[in-house]
Amino acid sequence: MVLYWLAWAAVRLLATGLFRLRVSGAHLVPKSGGVLIAANHASYLDIPILGCGMPRRAWFMGRMDLFSGPTAWLMRHMGWIPIRRERVDRTGFEEAIRRVKAGQAVAIYPEGGRSEDGRLKPGKPGVGIIVAATGCPVVPAYLGGTYDVLPPGSKWIRLRPIRVIYGAPLDFSALVKELDSESKKKDVFQRISQEIMDRIAELGGVQAPYAAGRSASS
């Protein structure tokens, strides 16, 4: 716990000094209770920046090959939940569900991977699985500028402004009640993901990623 908050303070200080970090809506993140923090993903900086923006400790879902060896052990201790990207990772999702049910905050990136061009991608249904299993609120968050600072493939950090905007928690209890049959699960999970990504786009004032997807899922 102490190590987490030391890292939190160090990242916040560096981000403020180097990237003129601005955080809005942090007070909307519930101070206690199980919650998902759902954000867009365009840079390796997204995990530390999202973490240092919120006033409570969080656990972060991230792909399994991010860390290895002793570093993996350390990052697990810091709150990393490793996830296999090629399929729904039962082990990783069960850990996320367990932590939310235990009253903890878990951060997830519904797009499932980094955007290659900085624009929002359609979300995957995995976030809906956690929402349905826990009934937890979802706090949408928009990360702006992390792509400009460190886009995929870049070896150098650029000094650009970064902002984090947290939105009001979303309640999907009414939608989850529609899960009365196995055949509806995929549709409901995708609708949850779609609504979250739409809200993230709204927070950032950017284009939502579902212009084509709506006609396919409606």
C-alpha cells in the first residue's frame, strides 16, 4: 500500500511538471465500494496517468505480456491484473470481479488494446461481463494527450499537455435485468460497452466509435 502511494505521488508530480497534467471530475469517483473505472487507451502512459488522477487505490487490468520476471511480481503487488488479449481470460476476469465485489476499484480499458491512431475504438463486451457479475457502477474516464506524448511505437516521450476527465458513475442495473436468457448475454454486454465508450467520447469532446456499429447491433 505504501509503495503504491509513493508511486502515485511521484507520477502525479512528474506528470504535472512535464505534461501540465489537468484532472477534472476526480470527486465523481466513489470514495469507497466496488467500482469500475473505464477509460480509453492510446498509450503506455494511460495506466499511471489514470491511476494518479483518482483519489483512491485501484487495480489495473492489462495485457499479460506487459511485464515479466521480478518486474511482474512487483507490478502484481502494485495492482496489475494480467489479462490474455486473444480471448476472454477467465482467470483475470474472475480476479477483477472478486476485487470489485470486495469493494475495490478496478480500472479497465474497454477497447481491449491501444488505439493506433489516437481515435476511440469500439469497446469489447468484456466490461459488460464484470458489470453483470457485480452490479457495480462504472465511472467513465477520458485520457487526452497521452497519445501525443507517447503513441504506440514511439521510443521518445514528447512534452505535450495531458488531461484526465472523470464522469459521473453509470448505473446499468436496468440493462442487466434483461439477462434472462443466455442468448441475450452477448447483446447486453455489447450495449453496456457501447454506452461506456459513447460517454467517454462525450467527456473528451471526440467522435464516438459506434457510428457503424449501431446499425449492426440495433
